[in-house]
Amino acid sequence: KRSRTRKEPVRVLITGAAGQIGYALSSLVGHGELLGKSQPVILHLLDIGTATEPLNGLKLELVDSALPLLTDVIATTNLTEACTGVSIAIMVGGYPRKTSMERKDVMAMNGSIYKMHASALEKYACKDCKVVVVANPANTNALILSEFASSIPRKNITCLTRLDHNRALGQVAAKLAIPVSTVKNVTIWGNHSSTQYPDVNHGIANGIGIRDAIKDDDWLDNEFVTIVQQRGAAIIKARNMSSALSAASSVCDHIRDWVHGTPPGHWVSMGVLSDGSYGVPEGLCYSFPVTCQNGDWSIVQGLPIDARSRHKMDDTARELEEERQLAREFLQDSK
Ligand code: LMR
């Protein structure tokens, strides 16, 4: 008789778990979409006191789903309990920007949340914890987190731009009426905001360059870019709520590829700490094309960058520098 050795469960934190993304994400995690079909998980679901009831409701539903990979569910409003022993942290929690709020206001609110979460992760999470920030402004929240959780390797703190990457793949596939699985190697450069630059110049569709396949540079340089940049807003308009299913799905893609590696010949987009590659100011959390192997990402090097792309890459870097400046001013004031 073959003995089945069961792997030790991995503890996965989801902050802001009672929200729409948490609802979709916790089910995907329980089905093995985050870490694979043979990896048991213990979900740590954190939310704030006012969300206690829906948070507990989510736990009840997860129990009722009888998911074989889900060893345990800890639903809590206690930050220490939530962070203890986690080796994956998915940071969805944050203050959403209301119509009456300036970027600066939301930056201030989220700056203090991310500083607090950073300290808790630093104290209680596993030292090699992998972190992905989803809450906006995602890149700058990740930067704050990395500054205040200095014992967690900086390489382990990332932000989500896989959603934008998947949106770009989806648009190319729809334009060509081909399966999305035959499109690869688009790149999202920069900020997860409307200044991001979705770049198809090195992308492949059905085995040939995307530009050669689509044969419509005007569409690719204008409408396509705008659709991807504005997709988050289009979803909010359509649903009266921000994207949740697609966000959750792309979180799973982000972590799974990071942990298990990207397939040969494929790259994906991740918001990572810039090492100065492609002339992007060092230290910004900027979305790059990356490949992953053995649990580490590395930036794809040597892609030729034309003048049009250069300009767009610099614009989104400039916005990130402004966000970093705002965050620093706020955090300085709050000391
Ligand atoms: C998204 O990309 O769907 C969200 O970041 C949009 C938003 O502003 O909440």
C-alpha cells in the first residue's frame, strides 16, 4: 500500500478579507489555485471590527464548502493573531478612495494602515514571507510596507499588476478571436493606475508577434492602451463595485507563478522593487516583466525599448515618485 505523506499546511493571510475580493479569493485558495492542488493551507482572514459579521459569515461558508485542502480557517480582527506564522500575505485591506477624497487623503489613511501591518508582519510572520499588496495605491503601499518591515527581504514585497497583465492578454485574445492561452509576454510597466503602460512590443499571439498578428498599430497604440489603463474604472461603472473575481484570480496567478515558477519562454508582470533596470529609479515599486524560478523573481533584461515606450515608462515612474514623496511627507508628519 502506497503511503501518502501529507504536506505541512501553509498559512496564508488575507487582509480586508470580508470584502468582495476576499470572498472570491478565499474560495480560490481553498480550491488550490494559489499554491497548487497538493498543498494544504490554513487561511488567516483579517478584517476590522465593523466587518466582524461578514467575516464570520465567510468562515461559515468556507467550512460548509468542505474543501479538502483547507485545513483550518482563522477569522480574526486581531492583527497579531492574523500575522502569526504566515508565509504568504495578501494585502487587500485598505481605505478606498471616495469621490470626495484627494489622492493625498487616501495616501495618508493607507500609509498608516500599511505601516501598522508592516510592523505586525515583521514581528509575527515567517521571515521569508512573500507579500503581495492589492489595495490602492498598491505600488506605494508596498513601498511603505517594505520600509517598515525591514527584516522581511525587500524582494519578498511586491504589488499586484498581474490583473492589468491579464486584462492586456484578454484584450489581445478578443481582438484576434483566439484563445487567451495562445497569447503571452505582454508587459505592464509602472504603476497600477491609469498611467501604467501596457506594452505589446515583445508579446506573442499564436506564435507570432502581437503587432504582426493584429496588423493595427493605431489600435494597439491608442485604444488598447486606454482600455487596459481604464479597465478598473470600467468595472466600477458596470458593477458599481470594483473588480473582485478578476482581482482574486490574478492574485492566485501572481503567487502561484512566484512560488512554482513561470513556464519556460513566458514572462509575467509584477510590481517589484526597482534595481534601476530599464532606467527606472532605484527603490520604486514598479511593474516589470519578470520570470520566476525557485521562489524568486527576476526582471527580464535586454528588451529593446523604443522612444514611445520610453516616454510612457518615464511618465508612470514620475507618478510613482510623486506618490513616494507624498507618502514620505505624511509618514514624516505622523512621527
Ligand atoms: C482595478 O484595477 O480594478 C482597481 O484597482 C480599480 C480601483 O480603482 O479600485
